[in-house]
Amino acid sequence: MENKEIVLSGVRPTGKIHFGNYYGAIRNFVKMQESFDHCFFFIADYHSFTTQKDATLLPQQVRRILATYLACGLDPNKAAIYLQSDIPQIPELYLLLNMISYKGELEKVPTFKEKIRDGKQSVNAGLLTYPTLMAADILIHRSNKVPVGKDQQQHLEMARNLAGRFNHTFGDEFFPEPQAFNFNAELIKIMSLSGDGGKMSKSDDNPNNAIFMDDTDKVMTKKIMKATADSGPTEPNSEKSVPVAGLFELMRCVSAPEVVEEYEKKYNDCSIQYGYFKKQIAEDMVKMVGPIRDKIEELEKDTEYLAKVVKDGKEQALESAEKTMQGVRRLVGLNYF
Ligand code: TRP
């Protein structure tokens, strides 16, 4: 079998894209499209129905994510950018993978257990089989490199299990085992501005705890200026508190290394003034996110262009997906005449 590197990742079109998504995920996709010939990036619109069923909200969310992908630098000439719902082979593979997904293993997936525990919504079958659909997304192109964050590792493991089980059951080395991939040895964690040690998150109840890619300069600045810090170091070279360490981490993402160095020094000799420190982070954040935000707004209005991008992406994804499914149908015995 040909030995190709196939990169695939996706995002659910629910919630807003925040700086953590951009810095930790989308920037990585952009780098990958430069290094790998076969990249697929898609919008997991079917997945959104597991938690949200608002027909008026969805189109707007999908356009926004698409505009965000493009504004951040994903290039339709270098990667196939498409919608999950444009590829009927995905639900077809999902159906077959469901036949080899065990109820017990699905119930053990941490994200599913959390959903049950917090009891905020009714538990539907789609939520239970979320990892099976995700496995179908990945395996449909026989992808082997999947750039995802730490929170998706369990889902990826399920995709590996299903790939292996399919191969074992139907007697072939048909699917590769998909692996997580990140250019940075360590997965970067962008902390919540609340300083509670949690990650920046789209499901945080307080929108002030995250910088969103569509925040105005003023809003971004205000959020950073109000971020939790502490009362300041009193002894030289003391260890940083969780909130201050989070702010330094944020600064490392947006500011020049010399600037970070300067503030590290000030922290260590206790001359740091958090007001100036935060102002510097806010200024550099605005410089990084501002132009992307403006581009998102511009692209979002250009529905003709967005439609063209996903039409091209669909063509490429369909071709690859159909090729996989021809193999799958043959292997499972769906080839009668
Ligand atoms: N579950 C992913 C998330 O919530 C989104 C997703 C769906 C995905 N299918 C995928 C990511 C396939 C990578 C590969 O972020």
C-alpha cells in the first residue's frame, strides 16, 4: 500500500474561536499545509447536533468558522477545506463503524461521562457515538496525522481502536492508525484570564476569561487589564503564582522574546508593575489578533468566495472519501454482483 502522510483535523462550529484555539490549533494547521501535500481541514457540522439544535444559528456559525480558518492563513490551494455534511461517505462509514463500536467503551469516554455528570442536557445516542463519528471523519481519508489538542486524545485513541478492529475483523491492513501530531513538542496551553489554572475555553460561563478572535481592540485590552494577577513578588526570584504564570505564558505567545525577557527580569527583581505588564501584553495581543479579526469580518461578508472554497474542498474530499469507501464496501462484503 502507498505510504502517504495524510493530515486531517476539524472543528465543531459551536461557540466562538478564541485565542487558545488560534494559537494552539489553527496556527499549527497553517504550518502543516506548508509541509504536507495532503491536508484536509473540515467543519464538523454534523457533530454540532449532538449538543445544539438551532437551525438559525448554524449557517452563521459555519460561515464564521470558515472565515476564521481562512483569515488565520489556511489556504484552499494547499489544503482541502470542506464541510462534513458535504461528504455522504462519512455517515456511511460512521454507520459501519457503529457496528464495531462497543457500548461499554463509548460509555467510558471521559467527555461522555462528563456530559452525563453535569446533567445539563439530555443524553442522546449521537452524544454516545460522538467518537465513532469522529473516527469516521479521520478514517474516511485514511489519515495518519491528526493535529488536535490534549482534550481530544481519548477520541483519537478510539479512532485507533476502531481502525485496528476494522482491520482485524475484515482481514486487511486497510486503515492506518491515526496519531496525534503537533509541531511543538509540548502542547501549548493558553490559560483562562480568570487565573484559576484552567484553560481558555469556549464553554466558560464568563466571556471575560477568554480573548475571542472577534473581540474589538478595546474589549481585548479591557479583558487583559482586568485579568487576575496577584499582589506582586516580595522576594527576588520567587516562584510565580498560577495567574501570573498564565499571563507570562500569554506574553510569550504575543510579545517579542526581548520584551518577555525584560519583564521576567523585572519580576525577578520585584520591580514589575502589573499595570504596565498587562498593557504590554494587551498591545501585542491587539497587534496579533486585530488584523486577523478584521480579515474575518471582511471574508464573512464574501459569501460567494466562501461558497467557492467549500465547493472546491468538497470535490477533493469526495474523491478521496469515495476511494476509501470502495475499499471498505469490498472488504465488508457489500459487493454482490
Ligand atoms: N471533536 C473535535 C473537537 O471538539 C472536533 C472534531 C470532529 C475533530 N471530528 C474530528 C477533530 C476529526 C479532529 C479530527 O474539537
